[in-house]
Amino acid sequence: EKGYRRVVADLTDPSTVAEAIKTSGATTAFVYTRTKGSSWHHSQAEIALQRVGLDAAVLRPMYFCSNLFLVAHGAKNGVVELFRAGTLFDFIIPEDIGIAAGGLLATRSHNGVVLLNGPRLMKMEDAFRAIARANGQHLEVKEIDEETFKRNMKHLPEVDLQSLIANHIEYSTKSKEELFPKHEEAVNNLRKL
């Protein structure tokens, strides 16, 4: 309709991406990959775009603030059970990612990977306490082991659960300098876009 033709491509298959671009004559595209899944899933679209030889900007946010709801087992009762409660994350909000994507499309100011971080690194337990305080509530944080965490998260696909566990272990055992060597750059990218 209205002079537009819909094309379909499998973002993990460079040949279909190339064909869709050729067929459509596209000069600009917005691609939104699924937000759930392991880092491997996310990287497949980037690899496909590189193989086709497109100039592409890829927004790569770190830890979504909304992920807190995923791991907030028991929070409704005033107690939140956390695996590795001291895990350090940046807690970027989805709205900021959307604004950055819009800014990037409008300005076409970047190529390659554009890192995005929330403005402040914070332990998971501190993030939950801040949310509780903002709502005028008290929240007790209870540290749980990996097996309890697995039981609490049994609704997740196994690949997602294993990715989440690996991230929490890594992010609770390494220094912030090792985990976030480009934190300031990523925060500045968010501010610029």
C-alpha cells in the first residue's frame, strides 16, 4: 500500500538480509531484535549485517532496569529473594534506549556498535531498596543460592536461565573496571543521542 513493498529477512542469514535490501532498495532500516535471549542471539543480527557489508549502527544497552521485575521473586510480600544481591549493573531504562534509537535514526551520527549504559552503576540490592523507598515501603533483601534461584526462575527457557546465572556470577565477582571499562563512553552516548 501507498507505494511501499514489504520485504522479509532472517537476521541470522546474511543472504536473506542482502536480498531484502536489494529488493527494497533500502538506504535506511530500523531493525529491532528480540529482547529476550542470550547474548549469542543478539549478536546474530549484528554478524549478518556485517557480512552483507552494510554500514550499520548497533545499539548495545547493558542491563535493562525492567529486568529487576524478572528477578523480583517475593517482592510483593516485602521480601525480595536475590541471587548474588551484590551484583553490579547499570539499570538503563527501556525509554532511554528508545529515545537513543530515535536520535540515531534522525541524525545518522554513528556507525558500528554504540554502547549505552544507565547513568549510574548500582548493586542489585541497592536498586531494589531505592525503588521501595521511592514507593514509601520497606523491603528486606534475602540472598538465595543458585538452586533456589533456578526454582524461582523455572518459567524461563533453560538457555535464558543459564545466561542470567552466568551474568550474575560474572557481575558479582569482577571489579567494575573489568565489567564496565567503557561506562563513561556508554553514558555519554546515551546523553548525546
